[in-house]
Amino acid sequence: MNLQSVIASVSVMAIIMIIGFLLERKTKPAIEAKQIIIQILVTIAVPSVILNAIFQTEITEHVLSQMGLIFFILINY
């Protein structure tokens, strides 16, 4: 993964957070609405940014073994 794709991914997440902050200050949504928006972000936006970064990365044998190790650690955690 090159620096440009990392900066792009972080920038997208920062823009999402800034928009959410500004909307929350302006509209004061109900707690239920906040929970729905958070659920949407967690289940759609964050994985999309992660997948975008993965598809821009060249997958070598070393990267694949690291991904497998991380997956194994997460399952056993």
C-alpha cells in the first residue's frame, strides 16, 4: 500500500467524521437516529474504505501470510 492510498483512505474517514459532527451540531438527532447512522457507518462505510485500500494493494505471498496471521489471531481473541 502506498502513501497516497493511505492518505486517501484516512481523508475519506475524516470527511465522514466531519460531516457527522456538523450534522449532529446542527440538527440534534434523536438517540435512535444516531444509533442507526452509527450502524450504517460501521457495517457499510468502514468496510468499504478497508476493501478499497486492500484492492489498491499488491497482494504478495508475504502480505497474504500476514493477513492469515491477523485473521487467526482475531478469531482466537
